[in-house]
Amino acid sequence: MIKNKKERYYEIKKITLGLLVFYLVALTWIILFKFEFSIADLPHLRNINLIPFADSVIVNGTIDFSEIVQNVLAFIPYGLFVHILWEKKPILKQFLPIVCTSFLFEIVQFIFAIGGTDITDIITNSLGGFLGIVLAIGIFKISNKYWIKFINIISLIGAIFLTLFIVMTLLANL
């Protein structure tokens, strides 16, 4: 059966939605569970930092850029997926769920005392999501026809590597 362009387009979007769900589950495991497989192994601390780029990123008197970069990079895929799924919506409406998700992660960390709640994380996560949206727009401008397939293929490769990493981590902790 030959599918028309519109049917293929929606199938590709379904793949993107599946990748987004996988990504959000993995992101939740990374941010909330800190790569742990047991809740008992999680650090139990509850603190709030409302001063951007203050104590949370200063180590031995200097700014630790690695956490900032990691937060930005971790949310770039979210921006890519959101832009694909909501490409017709204004950028602000694409950006809003990214900020809300980051805020939600910080609230959950505080409520369950499983990490520091930090405004810097919200800022850097949101920046990463915004950069993902901008990157998706750039990929679209370069390759109008295959941009979604390109992002999905790269994301699928990333999902496979992440799955292998999780399996290896599980096996190492048995």
C-alpha cells in the first residue's frame, strides 16, 4: 500500500513522539534518580538556591562550567523534539513546556529531598531546550525536506547508546 505524503509525515511525527517519551524517561532517571537504581542510594538533601550561578556552580572558589554545560546539553534534545512536534506553534509556546519541565524537576527534587533545588539548573536547562529549538530551525533551513528524519535518526542512535549504557550500568551493579 502506497502512503501519501501526509500519512508518512504523521508516521515520522509518531516516531518523534516515541523518542520524546524515551528521552523524558531517561532524563527523569538522570536528573531525579542520579543514575541510581535504588531509591535508598539517592542522596537525601534539601536545599534551595535562588541566586543564579552562585554556590551550586562554584567549586574551590571558581565556577565549575561542567555542570552548566551538562545541563545545557541534556535539554537540547527536548527542544529538538518539541520543535518537531509543535513546529506550527510560536517559539514561546514551544519553549514554555521546557521551562515548566525543568521547574517541575527542581520541585520534585525539593519535595522528595533528592537533590538541590537550584535556579541555575532551571536557567541552564531552559537555555539548552531553547538551543534545541534553534538547532531544529537551523536544520530545517539547511534541509527542508529531510530535517525531521535526520533528527530522528540521530536521536535513535543516541537512544540506542543510552540504552546500552543503562544495561551495562545495570549489569555492573548486580
